[in-house]
Amino acid sequence: MKRPQPRALLLDMDGLLFHGDRPLPGARRLLDRLKTTPHAFITNNPIRTPEQVADAFAAMGLPRPDPERIITSALATARWLAHVRPGFRYFAVGAGGLDAALRSVGTPDAEQADMVVVGEGPGLDFEQLTTGINLILGRGARLVATNPDTAVDGIRDGRHLVLPGGGALVAPFAAATGVTPTFVGKPEPLLYEMSLEILDCTPGECMMVGDRPDTDIAGAERLGMWTALVRTGRFAPSRPWIEGMPPPDYDLTNLDDLVEALDRDFPRLLV
């Protein structure tokens, strides 16, 4: 069965539109073309709130998106936990964006937590690891991670660094307890499904644009979405495709190539 043409775009951010606090070439051109196109932004990064992410766009000189259109793995985790255990108590490890999302639907409690939730960013130390381990082993708390990325790209003092992702930060808890964590972010479906609700479209009517084959592309492909890989992140243009990974509909070098491909194949998408 032939898919309908895409009428909406779902965009990753880190590695696609910017690196750290530096916008990537073509980012403003693409965002300016989205003013009348249904679109939303999703990220496995749980560190910042949607409002903080929107402010970061503006600080880089990019159009400030509506925070309601920004869906982080922290928000998806909070939504999922509220569904599986309404009124849950939690112990969170990670930056402020995760706690803000969890606090909106749950209650922090380092002694009686039902959930040990691990995100990204500073915060993991010996004491937090000890607390989380004993909540899991002593109280049967569930181990949850916002995203499975073992490593993510970052910029510090103008230098590129590889930083530990959610998959790396949850690993000590899993190793010490023997418990397999539940992952929420891409390539799991919840982030995509939340976005499709906002866009009011089916998977076949939406194109996911991202820079990582293993998360952005793999998760969207499973749902039947259009996919465009833009090689502006760690998956460089010179890298061969990953064996066994579903290929994207578009495999592009940069954002300008993306705009040109969309204008060529779907002239009414970017108006």
C-alpha cells in the first residue's frame, strides 16, 4: 500500500539543528520554512525543560519554537510513569529538566520511592548510586531510564566532547542490582506517539528528520513514518550504513540538502 505524502515534520535537535550552543549551517533556513508546516521537536535529552530548550534556540539566533511543540524524553518518561502508576513516588538522578517533568505528576521521595529514574547530566555520585540501589533491592522500586543513548555529543569551552548518555548512567544501577532498566526515549515509540498527537497526523503522514540511525531513524521506521537522516552529527557522511539497520527514505549530508530534497519531491510541504 502506497504511503500518503508527508504533511508534517518531526525534528530531532542535538546534532541536527545545533551542536552545543552553535547552530548548524542551514538550520535557520529550514526553521524559517516551517512557519506554516505542521512540525514538532523531539529529543532524547532530558536535561532541560521545553521552555529552556526554546530559550536556547533564541539565544543561538534561531526562531524560538513554541515550548508546547518540544517533547523531551523527560516529559515522555513522566507521562508513561503517570500511566503505569498514578501518584508514583520517585528518586531521580539527573539534571533539573527531569525532576521538573516528574514533579508535575509524581512526588520525590528518596526513602519510599516506587521508581528510580535515571536521566542525563551531572548528579550521579556514590551517595545517589547507593540510594538508588537500595530502593531497588530493598523496596522493589522499578528502574527506569529516560533514554538508551550510551554516549552523546557536547561542547565545552568550544571543544567537542563525548558525554555519558542515559544508557551509560543507568548501567551502574543495573550492574549492582541485576535489574534490567526500562527505557522510554527513542527508538521506543512513546516520544513519536506524543508528537503525532500534537501534529494530529498518522505515522505515514509525518517525516522524522534526525542524525542518528539507531534512535531517530530506527524508531520512526518501526512506526511507518517517513525518515530522513542528515549526517550532521556523529554519523558522518563517510560512514557506511549499519548492517541490519533499516535504511532511511533520505540519506543527506546537510540541512541545505534536506530542504532541496523536500522542495523537489514534496513542493507543498515547506511553503
